[in-house]
Amino acid sequence: MLLLAKYKITGHSMEPLLKNGDKIIATGLFYLFQSPKINDIVVFKDSKGKVFIKRIEKINKGKYFMLGENKKDSFDSRKFGEIVRNQILGKFIYKI
């Protein structure tokens, strides 16, 4: 879990909220006191270690279904499946 980390957005899956090239700050501090919730925008690693940012669309038995804002052009849980809690690195808090 991270305290504060900066990431650069690559791709178009979170448009119009986050655009290709935007920089963001994420933190894991929120999840020390509460669990991730539906509609949280989180940074997570997939099973291969690649970092993504997506919105939590559904939670079912400890598994998180992630969805991009740009539903027509998003590599998300519809393609790679659900993720589990320990894959979540932090919550998006600020666009730089």
C-alpha cells in the first residue's frame, strides 16, 4: 500500500475524467481505515504487474469489477476479469 504516489495516465480509457498524459496523485491511506467502495477510482496492478487506474463498478465476495470511464475504449474487467483487494495500490485523489 502506498502513502502518496504520482502516476502518468497513458491511453484513453478514463476519458473524459482523465486524459492521456495527465498526471495524478493516489494514496493508500484511505484503505487503512475503510474498504474500497463502488465508484472509487483506484490504482491497481493486474496479475502481470502492470499498473492501471479504473473505477470500481461492482464488488462481489471480495472481488472488484473495474471499469474505465470510456466504455467504448477501455481495457478493464470486461477483458481481464475481476481483481482482489491486495492488487489495489491506492485511491485517486488529485489530478496535477
